[in-house]
Amino acid sequence: MSTVAEHLRQTRETKNLTINQVAEVTKIRTDHVRALEEGDYNVFSAPVYIRGFVRTYANFLKLDVPQLLAVLDGELGGTTKFREPPPLTDQSKGVMDFLTLQLSKVNWRVAIVLLLVLGVAGFVYLGTRSSHKSSKSDPLSKLPPASYKPQPGGETLPLPAPRHP
């Protein structure tokens, strides 16, 4: 049995308190109070709950909270379940997680201004490039030379009569 658990149980018993009385005042469930007094920390999902409940319970019993929490940290460090903090997620990080993290770091006010400046610069570049390209080349250069071929049997228009004043 752990020393924190023994200390909590012994102090409760010397003050003639029941587990139900402790649970009612501290708002800690009775099964959690029993688990703390038995040193059965596997009932809890994370060490933050254990520390919080021990702190609340020790304050209620008027014990030295910092000393008791230091002993508790030593006990939790000896367990395999609570030696290290639990991972926040069970999934490994992927490309989307990396991109999302990087995008969350962007200062969007600066980024939008930069994107607008780059857009305007690109528009100006493409406009000058196309106007320069069109001024260099002759649009009629690809046309074949013109030639007139009269159609056989076609009607001809009469020549206008000269005018006399």
C-alpha cells in the first residue's frame, strides 16, 4: 500500500470520518475516495485526476498538500501507466496535420497583403509581356500574298461616264 493512501486513510480514521462524509464534502465519488485510500490509481484515467483528488482530499483533512503531492509524484513515477503523460491522440501525425499546424502559424494580415502584391505584380508582368510580344510580331506576316483571279463568265460593271462641267 502506498504511503499517500495510508496517510489519507489514517488521517480520515483519526478524525472519525466515514468515506461517505468525505465524498459528500469534497464532491469526490465514494469509489474514487476508496481507490485513493487503497492506492489503486489504475481506476483513474490520467494523473491529473489523481493529483486533483488528492489535493482536494488533503485540503479537507488539513494536511500538508505540497509535501503530500511531492510524495504522490514519486509514487506515480514508479508506475508504468502514469510515468509519462498520455498522448493527446492515438493517431500518428500525417501531412495534413503538418500543413494545418504550419497554416495556423501564419500571420494572415501580412500574408494577404503579400498575396495581393504578388497578384498585382504578376498581372502587370503578364500584361507587359503580352503587349511586348504583340508589338514585335506583325499580325499579317503569316498571311499568303494576295492575288486576284477573275472568275470566267462573270459580268463586268460599266465604266462611269465622264462628267463635263
